[in-house]
Amino acid sequence: MFSVCKSPAGATLVASMQRYGFRAISSSILSNPKLSDFPLENEPVLGYKKGSKERKELEAALKKTAAKMDDVPIIIGSEEFRTKQVQHQVMPHNHKHKLAQFYWADQKLVQKAIKTATETQVKWDRTPLEERIRIWQKAADLMAGPYRQELNAATMLGQAKTVIQAEIDSAAELIDFIRMNTFYLKEACKYQPISENPKVTKNSMRYRGIDGFIAAVSPFNFTAIGGNLAYTPALMGNGVLWKPSDTALLSNYVIFKIMREAGVPPGVVNFIPTDGPVFGDTITASPHLAGINFTGSVPTFNRLWRQVGENINIYNNFPRLIGECGGKNYHFVHPSADVGSVVNGTIRSSFEFCGQKCSACSRMYVPESLWPKVKDGLLSIRDTLKVGDVTDFSNFTSAVIDDKAYARIKSYIDHARSSKNLTILGGGKCDDSKGYFIEPTIVQSNDPTDRIMTEEIFGPVLSIYVYKDKELDSAMKLVGGTTRFALTGAVFSQDEAFLKRALDEFKMTAGNFYVNDKSTGSVVGQQPFGGGRMSGTNDKAGGPHYVLRWATPQSVKETFVPLEDIDYPYMRE
């Protein structure tokens, strides 16, 4: 049976029930599921210095992964499927090299997966919480140990991440999601409603999955997000259809295999690579849709939301829609700021992983008084950044993800070249002959409302507006007034009074706000992640509330004495 959360005085209640001739509706409702205590600690990020054990293991994993082309099937329940719609994942930094062959599911297969997930959910939901937590802890241990470098190698080669970016993502963050979500679930279970007289009545709360299925739609840019989007709903007792990104297919498949090895039963999570519109149209047409867990673009999320709205009368539940949609993230620099912190933080935030982070700094506001020093610092460091193959550990960054991203990002650079309001200060070169390479590019804009300052680019392009020191107030209004995004932002200042003001003025401009630090680098358990406005539903992945978004609570009242009257004492006076 589904174990419920902590419930003290179980023995007393059983005795009371026996005395009055009543039986518990389920022994598990009165039992403590013995959720083991474990510390809330982040997975250490390894250093990969020359000669280190982890570096040698990673280099071996990179060679092994690059030497073969994996064949990745569609997986529904315990069955594998391959269709005629054959696709390939290539290395972004060497797009002639095919890393994996996979297949798109058609509408019938997506419908089959819906049926499988919905049927499996009923059985999986009855698996005790302590058993699910045991599986997740085992999976985290596998990811931290024997599969760590396989995850990193698949992420580096398939998504063009440097070693440190892969280690932070496909090792540490993924492991943190798997471990910490079980911790948050355990902590949530400690709450129980008031029972004024437990010898007479006992109130309890239990968390169930949602009947139906959850659709998890994950992006390319973080391997860890794929694991979180698919397996956090599963942890809470749901059946899941996981649509991985075509450009993160191999690393996501490694996660799927690890979770199966750890003990997640077939059918709980179904691995469904497919064309986006086919997936979206099919899931939103099913009455069993219970929720969508999404990370991606605003237009795609809007389309899914609109389809759910149009079909609202067919569903068995009101589907839960959770989405993170990126941002136009900012660094706002005050005249009192430390220039070194501004320069170094902005370079890292804007250009690590080619700016393909939802939180990457894409626009910056700099006071005229600091601009000469900031400009010199940015350009001098930008000129030292090496761009190339991820297997060369001296490279700072690599290629953008695919030809579509390359064309989109290049169009903004072309716009900068042709606009009289924009000046390319550094970078701007693009070359897709071997890989999808775009130089880290810095653009100065004389117009704070130019589209390069307001639209999400999702690439290595930093746009800067220089404001007059005396126009500080007007410049601050630009942050929230020129874009509909509100994901991350940072303010740099040594003026305490200004920082207090900025915390209020910029309150609605970012879900994750940084003071004298870069706008990237949120850590699970330390900075729960998410933004408002068009950046998403701000459900804070990596925090304690996220797991409960995928559960449906049930209040249970048990009465242990017979009800003998229908009137009340005052009525007898």
C-alpha cells in the first residue's frame, strides 16, 4: 500500500480502535514509513586537474563514446520500438560526426505510451515512499560513481559542453536533484494535521500521484533538467511520458538507463523521442493528461497552454502546467561597483556554454563613469577566450547546439552590423563549416529598446547600454520596462543604500537575483530556480516546494468510537 507520512501514537490508536471494535482502513496510514534520515549536502564538483583520477576516467569515457554511434530506441513500458523516421544526434563542434541514431515516435506510439503510463501509475502510486526513496538514492549513487563519466562524456560530446560545464550539470546538479528531491519529500511528510483527541479521532495527510500521466518536455542545455523534469513527477507516484530534446538525446538516454537499473519499474517513465508538434497535439488531446513539466521556448509553452485551454472540458483533471521559458537576463552596474567583479562575472555569465543557459547575462547597463574601465576589461579578457573542441581542456567554450541556433544567433550579429544604433566591439565571427562556432560577441547599443537589448538570443552575444550617471533612475526603469522576461538578474554596487533600494526596485524583474555576483550558477538546494512573467511559472526547481507540485494530497480522518447521537447537548436543555 501507499505509505503515508509520519503518524505518531500509532500503537495507542490501534488499541483504541480494537477497544471500540473498529479497524484501521490501512495499517500503513498508522505507520511511520521509516524514511531514513540523510544529510542535505550538495554533490562535490570534481576538479579534473591534469593527472587526476577523474580526468583519466573522463578521457577514457570520451574516447569510448566518440568511437561508436549508439542506437537509441523509443521505450514504452518494457518494449523497444524503432520507426522509419530515423534521426541522428551529431556533435555540435563536429557536425559530421554522428553520436547517436534514434527514432521519432508517431502518434500511435505516443498514444500507446499514454495508455501504458496511465495504467502503470495506478500500481506505481501504491509503492511505499520508502521504497521509492531507496530507488532514487541508489540511482544517485550510480550517477556519482560508475556512471559519472559516461554522463559527462555524453553531455560534452552531444551538447558541446566543456568539462567543467558538464561536471556541474550532468554530474553534480543531476545528482543533487535526485538526492534532494527525496529529502524534500521526506521533510514534507513530517507535517500532519491536528488531532485534538487521538484516542477518538486521528487526522492524517498522505501524498498521492495524479491519476493519468505527466508529459515531461526537456531542453538540450542542461542534462540535469531532463532528469528532474521526468523523474520528480515519477518520484511522487506519477506515470510519465518523457520527450527528450533531440540534441540531448544520448545523455538523457543514459539517465533513463541508470534509473531503470536503480529499480524504476517499466512504464513509470516512458522514453519518447518525437517531433514536437506530434507530441504536443497528442498529449493535449488525451483526457488522461494530468500535467506538463516543460522547459523551452515561450512560443512552444504558449502553444501547449492554449491547446490545454481549448480542450479543458475533456480532461479528468485540471492539468498542471509548469514551465520555465528562459530570459533576457541582466547585469546592472552602479557607479560604486567593483570593476573586476563586473568584468569577470559578466564574461562567465555571458559566454560560458556559449550563453546557452536560461540564466546567461544577455544585457548589461553600465554607468558612463565606469564604462572605459569596464569596456577595456571585457575586451581584453574576451580576446583571450579559446573556442573549439570540448576534448581540448584548454578551451573556454565550444559550439552552439545546432544549425537552427547558429542561424538565429548569427541573425542578431548581422543586425548589429547593419544597425546605426549598434556597434560590435569585439567578436562577431561565425563559422559553421565544421562545427557551429560563433565567437563571443560584445555589442554596444545606443538604443536601450533595440531588439538586441530586449529579445532572448540564447547565444554568446552580450549587449550593453551605457547610461549617464545622473540618469540612474531612468536606467533602473529600463530593466523591468523593456522586456517581458523576469528570470535572473544581478546588481553590482558597493553602496549599501543603493543595494537596499535595488532589492525593492528590481523585485519583479527576476526570480533569481544576485548581489555582486553573476546571474548564472544557481545550485540545487542553495538557489531554487525559476522566474516570473514570460520566463515561466516560477515553481522553483531545486527547492522544497517543487516535489509537492507533482502530488495530490489526501486528508484522512479516522474515527474510533461509534457515533450514537444526531442531536447536540444544548438541544436537550
